[in-house]
Amino acid sequence: MGEIFSPGKLMLTSEYFAMDGALVLAVPTRLGQEFSFEEIPDGKFLIIWEAFHQEKPWLRVVIDYRSWQIIETNISSSAEFIVRTLKNVQALSSIKFKHNFTYHLKTNLQFPADYGLGSSSTLMNNLAAWAEIDPFHLNKISLGGSGYDIAVAKEKSAVLYQSVPEIRYEKVNFDPSFKDELIFIHLNQKQDSREGISLYRSKNKSQKLVDEFSDLTRNILLCNELENFSRLMLIHEQKISDFLEIPTVKDRFFENCPVFVKSLGAWGGDFVMSSKFGGFKDYFWGKGFTAIFDYSDLVY
């Protein structure tokens, strides 16, 4: 039996604007998704798919991949997504689902599914690595999206990423000297990213604005002191708030917070980034947000 692992991701800059080519800074998380596989030459043409969330059984699907019929499952809608994705794997791969094997495939998502750390992107990257295919292509035809999360999963590294006019990225060493002062807070309000994308798409934007986010990303990457990092994060947050015409997460939940609070990914849910201050845990707990992580506890 073989095993593959892909880390999750946190998008630190250029949320939404990534789709129009703004430069993204994203980092990998310690938690990700495991994928194990066993290929048995028994002439049965079967896929046995078992998915676990934090080691607890979640989904089981048995598939006849000659006809792509679902023989057995406990969650029909999720099983249909798995079938569509594995059909894409078959179409792209020269080695998988070409023989009369039984494929026993098992996944384990190490983080809660509502954390927004990349349950889909880690799956796409694991499958692509197993099938020896391009993860960006598999992700594009299976899910869509800018693809920055695939780059993080593939490289297991912080990346600078651009999707327009074509996918370009580079591994970077993002290891700020002040990282021990940074924290992440989970809002426990999972956001439908499609709604945020629809709002963003409905608004006119200029190349100048896209370039401003790329410049912010470059400057954030080069920051060597918390004060300047905090200032740039506040500017970034306000620019997106002004463009989308919706309040910042700080205005919504943390108006009297003495430090910056920066949304990560789709606004309104998942994680935010902030920095430590006297009594910070009591402050966020008092607001009802108890899932607080030090930078080094969450980032790979």
C-alpha cells in the first residue's frame, strides 16, 4: 500500500482579485489530507473508496469503473462527485483505471471540514500525484478556481502565485521574524465562496486595482517588522471592503480590537489573521471565538 500527503493552505493576500491575476501569497498548513492506495489485480474492475474525517468514517463508495455505476454508498451526492472526479482522472491518466484491478483508495482529512483549509485542493493534488497527471488540469476540469491552493499542496511550501494570463508561481521562504506574534482565529461561520465570487464578478474592476494588490503582496512578503506588516494588512482589508462595498471583518465582529484583523479567503467565514496583545485570548473568547492558533501551530 502506498501513501501520499498534501498540506492544506491559507491565502494571506489578494482574495478574489487572484482570479484576475493579482499576485497571491499563500502558505501551507501543518494539517492536510492523507491518501493511501492499494491496487489488486483480481479482474473485478472495482473502486472501493473510503473517506475519513479526522480518522472517523465519513463516506464509502463502491464503483464499477467499466460503466461508472455506483454499486454501494452511504452519501449519494458525495459519491457522484467522486465518480465525476475519478472519471476525469481516468481521462487524463495513461496508467490508472486501464486494467481489470480493484483499487482500494482511502482518504483522511486531518482538519475539520469547515475550516476551509483545502479539503478539495488536497484531494485533487493527491489524486494527481497518484495518477501521474497535472493537478492544475484535474482541478480545473473538476472544480475550477484560481489554482493557488493546488500550488501550495503540490510544493508543500509558501508560494507567490498568479493565474492570469497563465499559471505562474514560485516557492518562497515566508518566515517572518515576528511570526510568534501572529495568530489565526477560526470564525466558525463557513462561507460559501461562490457567493463571494459572484459579488466580486458583478463589479467593474481596473487593471490598476489588480496591480495594487500585487504590489501589496510583494511588500507584505518583504516585511521584517510587525508594525509595517499590520499597516499593510489594514490597507489590504480596507481596499477589498471598499471594492465589495461590505464591512471588514473587524468592523463586523471586532470593532474595538486594538490590532489589525485580516480576512483570509472568502470573506465572512473560515479563518482571520491578527496579532497578539495583552489579554487577546480573553478578548476573542469573550466575542465567542475560542479556536485561536499561534502561527507556528497552524502553518507548516
